[in-house]
Amino acid sequence: MAEDKRKRYEIVCPYCGKVQYACKSMLHEMGYNEAGHGTCIECKGFMKLIYNPESDTMTAKEWETVKPDRKGGLFG
């Protein structure tokens, strides 16, 4: 199997503080910067992964606290 060479972004679990790494999702690559998600490898908390193209960084937020920043929801 070929080695995965995609860029990894450091994220911090908003529930337990565990530092971990994530790659951009297919939706992130398509420009839906708020459309990523993942599960913490430590506490299993469900996180929203938000990519910021201006700073080329990713942050993790509690799934329940994420609010869309435009009318129509995440995909509107």
C-alpha cells in the first residue's frame, strides 16, 4: 500500500484536550470549510473540523456548538 502523503493538521479535542492530527476531507477540498467531522481517538467525542484556508489551519469544535456562518446551513 502506498504511503499517505496528505498534509496533516494539528487539532485539539474540544472535550478532553488530546492533541491529534487530521487531513482535509473531500468536502474541505471542495471549499466547504466547515463540513469536516471526526471522532477523538482518546474520549470518542464527536467533533466538527473547520478548515481555515487563509491561515492553512484546522480547528476542532464541539459538534453541538458549531453554528453555520451563512444562511441556509453548512451547505446553503
